[in-house]
Amino acid sequence: MFSITTKTDEETQAIGRHLAELVSAGDVILLDGDLGAGKTTLTKGLAAGLGIHRYVKSPTFTIIREYKEGRLPLYHMDVYRLENGGGDDLGLDEYFNGQGVSVVEWSQFVKGELPAERLTIHLHRDESNIDRRTLTFDPQGEHYQKMTDKLEAQYDE
């Protein structure tokens, strides 16, 4: 596990762009944090890094937004509305085992549907400076550990 602190939305998006260089088909990234923590901001950077030029917004009401025009498809999920269940009806495993990258916001609401191996990024916004965020990377599985190690090496330079 390691952490990065950002001071602007642009810095948070830059981390997403760096992450995009490391992802491959079938990767699952969980973004956990309170409202306004920067989950969608990070996803915007990931999308840009994948070559997706469409406007990226939180899929709060649609649950899943698909962006297919980049190096890899991006499946952006906001499962907050599944707080009381229903994740098993969405066929999430088809996305998780597909040819794209799945980004899941509020993943605790579909805990039983998640693959064992994944990258969880915890985002925490500083209450005294709302532009300052700490992103903590928690990899589960060798693939995600290697990805995290490469990302950490970029930020240690």
C-alpha cells in the first residue's frame, strides 16, 4: 500500500492518466471515498489517459457508463443506488471479465460481486483544504501489486 497527496483536480487527473498507462483488459479498479472525494475526477484522468475524449461524468443515475473509443473500453460504474441490493442483476461479472477496464465507485454496495483480485483506491479529501486529497492504493493480487509498484516508482522520482 502507498499513498499520494494531490493539491488540485489536475494533479488527481494526472494520477489517473499515469494509471491508464498501466491498466490492461479485465482490470478492476475500486474507488472508495465520500462524496466529493475525487472519484470521478480520477476517472476523468484515467479516461483521458486511455484516449477517451468524451465528457466523463458520474453515472449516478444510469449506474454504468461505457466509453469504448479509447485504447481499452472504460466501464465507469457508480453503484451507490444499489445500497439495498440489486448488483447481482446487472451482470457485473461480464464487465469485470470483459475486454475493458472497470472502475467502480461505492464498491461496498456490491461487495459480493467483486473479483478477489483488484485495485482499491481510497480517496480522502482534507476537510481544511477541499482541493487537497490523499489517494491510498491497496492492491489485491500480484498483477495489481506490480501495477501499484510501477505507479509508486513514478511518484518516488
